[in-house]
Amino acid sequence: MKSPVDKLLNKNPELTHSEQVKVTSHTQREVDDWILHTIMIENHLVPFKFKRKGEYRSLTGSQVNITYYPVTEKIGGFEIETMKVVRIKRT
């Protein structure tokens, strides 16, 4: 029987899944009716972003399993690569 992560990866080949990565920074801010979460992962220079209806306890220092894909955002006239998080789970 396949896990939910395996099903996601088979359905969407552009997704990447990483296990037990350490969160070095976690910020949360309100955007409309959503909370935008931005995390930084150890040994990665790219921010990982996701939206949720509510706030989380800080993930800073935690290890997480994360499923994501790259996206390009235009901020202040510059194109910035970020990672869009599809699934995140504290380990």
C-alpha cells in the first residue's frame, strides 16, 4: 500500500520530498484571510512558503518532512526562486 507522499510524487513528477530536514527560521504573517508561513531549511538558500488558515507553533529548530516544488516570484522587479510547500509534517 502506497503512502500519501508516494501517491503525490507519482501523480506530480515535479515534486520533491525531503525527510528530517532542520528548520532554521520560521516566520508567519497575515495576508488577507490566510497566514503566510515562510521557512528556511538548513543547507538551502531558498525560502519555502505555504499558506494556512491559522498560525503554527514556531517550527524553528524542528525537523520536518516536506514536499515541495520550485516556483519563480517577481518581487520588486527581480525574479526570485522560492519553493512552494505542498505538505509539511513535523517529525
